[in-house]
Amino acid sequence: MSSELGKLEKPEAEQYKGQRKIYLVPLVFAPRQPSPDYAELYDRYWSGVWEHLLKLEHGMGPVSRIYHEAVGVSGAEGLELSEQMSEKSAAVARTKVEAGASFEAAEDQELVVESMDWQRCLVMGLESRTAGEYVWGAYNEAVKKRFELMRQRIDETLKPEEAGLLFISEEHRLQFPGDVRVFYVSPPALDEIHRWLRDQRQQAARQGEPGAQE
């Protein structure tokens, strides 16, 4: 079950008292030198994440556990690894750790690396249909194992009544434990980022750039 923060009223929040909860933050990235318009959307998105999380914590309870996609190490080392992936998500995580939350290993690092290697092979392209099917199958199997393990890690570490904070890509395949209530953090800027990216793809397609898609 998932809920958007903007629709979460106090009477509704009361019914989740005592239950395990996940505050899900979609991972949004930016290139090293983003265009000014995207940079403004990107900063506004993460500001909105901060605001929404504070409201969630006020109504539902503080963050006790932190999980980050592609990070298979707990504690300070895991926090540092998340910072290499996203300074924005790591800044949020670090603040919550300083407030008493624990940074948990959400994944197995070897599986993360394996799936990335298979993905690189797919991006490079393969001439052989047999090789392509093999690599695609291996990639899907590695990703499946990653999310099965992530589900297990959350189930094992998130205690009754606790709230966890999860940073994860929007296209994730994670199935949460049945008793965990998921609250989707979706600032208005997220829809604007989707529209911006869609417009960029459409513009590239109209200009006939290779690899552009509608």
C-alpha cells in the first residue's frame, strides 16, 4: 500500500500507528554541468524532498533506518558510498544519521557490480543474437536477485513501529514486505522534471539525433 504525502491527513496517519513504514524518495540525478533550467528543477526537487520528509516525520514518526539503492555497506562507509552516487540524497541521509537514524546495507555489493557489468554489455551492443539473449537474461537475473535481497534486508532490519527512508530509482522492481506501509515522496518538481526530460527527447527526435526516442 502506498500513499502520497499531500493526501495524508492526520486521521489517516493515526491508523498507521505502530506499523512499519517506508518513506520512498525517487532518486533523481543531474549531470556535472546541467543546463540552467534543469539545474533549477533539480534543486527545487530536492528542496521539496526535504519539506515532504519533515511533514511525514511530523505526522508518522522519525526516520530510524536509511536504505540506498546500489549501496551494500552499512554505517559511515555506506554513507560515504552513497555520497559518490548522489550528493543530494547523501546530504538528506547524513542529516538523518546525525539525528539518530542507522544507515543500513540495502544490497549486496557484488550483485550491484554484476548487474552494472551486464548493463554495460547491453549498452555497448552485441552482434550475436545468442550472446544478446544471454546477456539480457543474465542482467535480468542479477537485478531480480538484487531486489529480492533488498526486500529481505528491509524486512530483517526495519523493526515494528519504525520508519525507514529509502532512496531508489523510479523504475525499481522492489516488492515490499506485506506489513510495510509505503509513502511515496513526490514533490511537484518531479512531474516537471519528467516533462522536461520528455521534451528533450522529443526535441532530439525532431532534430534526427541518433538514439533519440519519443
